[in-house]
Amino acid sequence: MALGSVGPSHRPWLILLAGGTAVVLAGQALPLRVGAALWVVVALVALGVATVAITRRDAVHRSGWWALLTGCGLGVASGAIYLIPDPPVLAWVTAIAARHALFVVGLLLLFGVRRARPPGQNILDAAIVSVGLAVVGWTFLVGPSIGNRTPTAAYFGVAIVFTVLDLVTLGCVVRILQGGPSRTPTMSLLAAAGGVVLVADLASATRIAAVGLVGFQPGGIIHLSWQVCGLLLAAATLHPTFGVGYPAPAAAGADQSDVGLPRTRMAIFIATGLIAPAMPVIAVWLAGDIGVATALPTLIGSAVLTGVLLVLLVVKLGQVARLADRRAQYLKVQAATLVVQAGVLHQSMAEQEKLQRQMTHRALHDPLTGLANRALLMERLERMLPTMSDGCGGLLLLDLDGFKDVNDTLGHPAGDDVLVQVADRLHAAIGESGTVARLGGDEFALLLADTGPDLCRHVADRMVEVIRRPYQVADRQVYLAASGGLLLLDRERVDPAEALRDADLALYAAKEAGKNQVVEFSPGMREFRLHYAQLAAGLQVALAGDALTVLYQPIVDLACGRPVALEALLRWRGADGRFVPPGQFIPVAEDIGVVSAIGDQVLRDACAQAARWFDRHQVAVSVNVSGRQLVLPDFADTVLGHLVTAGLPPQALILEITETVLVGPTGPAKDIAYDGLAALRRHGVRIAVDDFGTGYSSLSYLHRLPIDILKIDQTFTGALDSTEEREAALVGAILALGTSLAVPTIAEGVETPRQAALLRAMNCPMAQGYHFARPGTTSEITDYLAGTAPRRAPSVPS
């Protein structure tokens, strides 16, 4: 804040300073006693204002300000001396000297809390400039005055006291002006006060040197300057910057090596050191022809002051040298610190880069096998497709057949070991010519670049052969097979997701075709999969609505033609009104996991309807059961619950299962199925093997599994119309097998009189087909039974 900037908050100090100065100057024109009284009043007002301001305002440096106020109090006392007639000169000289001394003490105390630089540097810098200015003042003003007359002892005492005080005051003023951030307007007012005192003292010293102490009269410039000094002090206490600009003292041991020497200050020191020794010579030369006695005081004083100045400059140079050494040590330490930090930073960056590489690798690779994952496969496929030529690449998806059994029998750690071995084999077989990826679970993928169609097919077949080799896991040999879907890539394919989907369709076709083989993608697979998706969606809707219906087809006794049972046949009428064949939608129901719900619904409805028919016509009901239902732990309880709810005797229910449910590798699921069927047989429910002869047809399971009825598949029955005796022999062999095991047989698909006649001739007990009756609704079957049943229907064969 500049002294000239005056706002509303600045008016008190400015009014006091301007008004007080005007009153002091006006008192100069009044008689001595009147002027002295006026000066005393002004001094008292200034003292009172300053005292109130210091008391009420916050200041951490009160000791310095109280010293300054004490000096003002002595100023009032020295002003009162003027009222005494012919006062002794030494009395008011002593009062002014004491006031001057307190003024210096107050400034020195203020410097203790106003430090922009280390205190040793501040005092030394101020001392150098002050002594340099003192050399000039002594050489041109004080020294010549002393040399022109013979001074008394009193004169010497006054000169020495005021010279020392002025020298210290000069140093304080210089110190304030060099204060940097601590040079506030308040301190600038104090510097102005010191400057006023210095000018007055210098003028008075010149006069005293010329005429003696008698020239030191009341009302002179020295008294006016001290009045103005008091007003400046009071204005400083009122100024808004009072208490501002006091930085906290540096902590003990704080490093000051960063404090430098400003260029301007260095230039002043150099100029002072060069000019000060030449001042006496210049002064003598300018004075002309003067005697030795006249020039001696000037030369002696200048020499002493110059010596002091040189000593101070030497000390300053030593201080600068130490500062430079500390700065060098500091910079050395900083450089070493930076080197260490640079090393740490380099190491941190290297670790970060390594970590980033690891994270990138983990994001793009399978954690178990280390192969590329789906994301990396898609990324490479996306880069490869736009740049390839026609027929120069392939995408192979592989799925391990039988891997689930490894996890179930040997545990997941063994399964993980097998997956790692498979990954190693595939990577070793493909080398760097392609990308091997694990898509998840037991599904792998191979991306072949720059590979023709024939070579792609050869590589696909070789990968299947590689997987077939046995695996050593936990001291056991494990055998696996693989199904593969191959997609030949060309430049027309630009969508990686579409390419992966088509390869997956080929893989699905390989599994549907019997697994353990590679199937190449064809556009028809996409149409088939679309139809499959439509069936799955429609089946969900049909299950929630009434689109699924149950029809019943009679099973008749060939000997008399009477119905002995009714097979429940599930039918689905699509949205277009046409029936969807069971061979199409049942596999879809198994895939999407709704076949158990559908089968349970059919079983419940069939039992409820059969209870009404059984009471009147003694006919049983035969219901097809899927393998998914048999492996349910509560399947037997569910069936028995439906029988109880419907009121149907257990012997009136036949459950039809396929051969594939009974044979194949054993396991917990197979044990659950066997236990459930055995429990149902113990309650009287009969078990029939449907489509016998088209599956495994293993004779081993016929004597050890819970089977009550064999149903000869319609492919054998239809062959009876042929003239070849071999076809009839096959049917006869199955009938003989059933007879030898005491298991009755039912011939399916009988559609002609010839087939019926031949079956009767071969003693087939029961038959089913269009020749006897087509599947019908519940009402149609009710009418059918009513028209064909005798009073007492034949009992159901057991």
C-alpha cells in the first residue's frame, strides 16, 4: 500500500500528520514561550493518540513501540524546558540525545520481528551502507567544520554522542528501506521519521561546528524535526498496515542457504568499497590550499570510518563466501537427492510399466493355461479379417467330449491339469503359425492365418487327433475326444462376432452328429440355428399357454383286438396352426431345460385322465419319460404323488424310456435313475423300453435292469411288408428274446393288415399303430373305448 493512496480508512493518520505538521510550523512564527507551549500540546496529543492506538490494536512487537512512545515522552519534557528562561544548553541537549537513543532502541526492537532475511545479514548490510554514507558526511560536512575551529570537551562529547546516534539511525533507516516484504507503509513512516531526524542533526552539527554549542538554540531545526518525528510516529500507529508484514521467525536450524545477495545491493557494496577510501582525497583536493591542522580531523575521521567500512566489507565477503559454500553444499545435496529421486522414479516407472504389461497380459490371456482369451482372439480376428486374401485363413472351435466326467470322477484340480495339458498340446502343434485361445470351460479356439482351405481342414483333423492321445492325471490315464467346428475365412467376412457365431454353429453340428469329429460350417447351419432359436422361443410361450396338448393312441391285444393301454403322445400346435413333430421340439426342450417341466405336466394330466378310463375300461396309460426327469432325486416321489392325487393304481401306469437312458458310463446320475425306477417297480409301476433295437441293443442290461415291456421300433415293423425273410427274422428274434426273458413285447407302427397278420403269426402279444387307431383327443378316445370295450375288458398284460 503506497503512502499516497488515501481511502476512508486512511484519513485519521493523514489528518493527524498534516494537521500536526501545520501547527508545528505555525508555532515557529510565534514567540518562543507560546510556540514551546504549542509544541508541548502537539507532542502530548501525538503521544496520547499513539498510546491509545498501540493499546487497542493487535501488535506482536509492543516493546519496540513502547520504546518509541517513551522517546516521545522525553520529547514532551524537552519541549517543557523551553518554557524556562535561559535554560542550560546541556539540559535540553541531553533530553534530545535520550529521546534519540530511545528512538533507535525502538527501531532495533522492531527489527527483531521484521525479518525478510537472516538478522545477521540485515544488520551487516545496513551497517555497510550506513558507514559508507557516514564517510561522505564526515568528509564533506562534519570534518571540515571541526578542522576550522578548536573544539571544547563538551563539544567533543556532544559530537561523539550524536554521531553515534545518527550513524545507528542511518543504519536503521537503510535497514527499513532494504526490508523487502517487511517494508510496509507503517515502517516507511518510521523511516521518514528517522530521515527527518538525520537531516536535522546533520544541519545542527554543521552549525555547531561553525559557531559552537551556542548555535544549538531552542526553536531551531532540531526541535522542529523532533516534533514532526513524533507526528510521523503517531501516524504510523494509526495507519491500516500497523501490525502487517511480520513474517514468522525462521525455525531453529532452518536452512537459509537459499537466501542470495541481490544484484542491486551487491553493486552498492562494491561502489561503497571503491568510493569511500577516495572521499578524503577528493575533499582535500576540492578545499584547495588548506593546512594540515585543518585537514587532519577530516582525514582522521574519514580514515577511521573507511577502516570500519573495509572491515565490514571483509566480513560481508566472508559471509558471502560461506553463503556460497552453503549454497554449493545445498545444491550438491539437492543434486544427490534428485539423482536418488530420479533413480526411484525410473524404478517406479519400470515397475509401473511391468505391472501394466502384466495387467494387459492378464486382461488378454487365460489365467489357467496362459493361452489367449476371447478378448485377444476377437482383437486378432478383427485385425486379420480386413487384410486377408480369399481362402487364406480359418477359425476352429474345439470342445472336449467327456471332460465333465473328469471333473465329476477325479475332481476339479485334475480337470484343470487336463486343460493345461490340452493347451500345451494345441500350442505345440500349431506353433507360431496361429493363435490358440481358451474361450472358457473346456472350449478352445484356433485362428489360422495365411492358410488355405485344405490345410485348414488338415490342421483341424490333426488337432482332434492330438486331443485323443491319453492324459496322465493323478497316476491315472484319462481319455478324451473333441468335437470341432471349422469356419473357412475369406475377405467377405468383416464381423468377428459373426465369424465366431458361425464357427460355433459348426461345432454344435459336430456334437449333434455324434461328437469326436470336425464339421465345416455351411450356410444351412445358420438357417437351422435360426429355426432352432424360433422353436426354443415358441416352446417357452407354448409351455406358459395352452399350445401343448396330449393325444392318446391305443395299444391293442393282437389276439382279440381289444385295447389294453393308451400311450400319451405330446403334441405342439404352432402359431401357424400346424403341429410341430415331437422329434423336433423335444431335443430343443432338453437343451433349454424345460423338458422336465413338460414331462411332469404330461404325466400329471395323463394320470388324471387315465384314472377315469381305468375305472370303466381297465386300460393302462403309457407315458414317455426323458432322461432329464429320471436323474431328478425326487422323480419317484413325484410319480407316486401324481398317482395318489389322480386315484390311479400304480399297475395302471407304464413309463417308457429309451435304451440310451439305461446304457453308457455309470455315475451318480445313472445310480439315481436306477434307484428311482426300482422304487417305482416295487410299487407296481411298469417300465417299458421304447424304440428297442435302434439304440445300443445290449443284451447285458436286459437281465439286470428294471424292465417290464419291450417296444419293437416301427422300423422293424415296417420292414415286414418286404418279401425278404431276413426282416421278419429280425422281428422274430426280438419276440423270442422277450419270451425267453418273460418280458412281453409291443410292436409299434403297425399300419397294414399284412403287418398285423405276420405279428399274430409270430405270437406278438400287443401292437400299436394306425392300422388299429390313430392318436385322438380325450373325447375321441372316450368314444373309442365306449364302442370297443366289452362288458368285461381283458386284463392288462403284466
